[in-house]
Amino acid sequence: MDTSCPRICSECPARLVCRCLKVTEDAIVRAVVVLGLRSVREIRTATGAGDGCTCCHKLLVRLIDRYASPVEEPALLQVG
């Protein structure tokens, strides 16, 4: 028996998010955090996830929402 498995699948970094291309949640989270990805299209390009049947797109959006850094708004120019 594998004792390193926490048995809580929703918290498992090895959990497959994209079953078609066998891309794990850990790979997607790392790509979102390290590369600053903010769209499913960017994830598809960087990791391949979501490029098959597209069933994982909703989960990809949730992972983006959870792990992406907020986009900073450009400072408004002060006239005057």
C-alpha cells in the first residue's frame, strides 16, 4: 500500500485534470503560477491540457481563478 497517498483525491497534486493528455493538477498549477497563465488557451499551449475532449475546461478555469496572481490595473495618468 502506498502510504504517501493522502487518500483525499481532491487535494492530490498527482490528480489528473486532463484525462485525454494525462496532465496532472500539479503541472497545471505550476504553469499558472510560474508562467502567469490566465486563460484556458494559454494552459493548452503551455501544457497541452484541455486540447482533447474539452471536458476539463471548467476545472482549468477554477484552477486559474484559484492560483493566478491578480492582474494589476495600469495606473491612471494624472492630468493637471
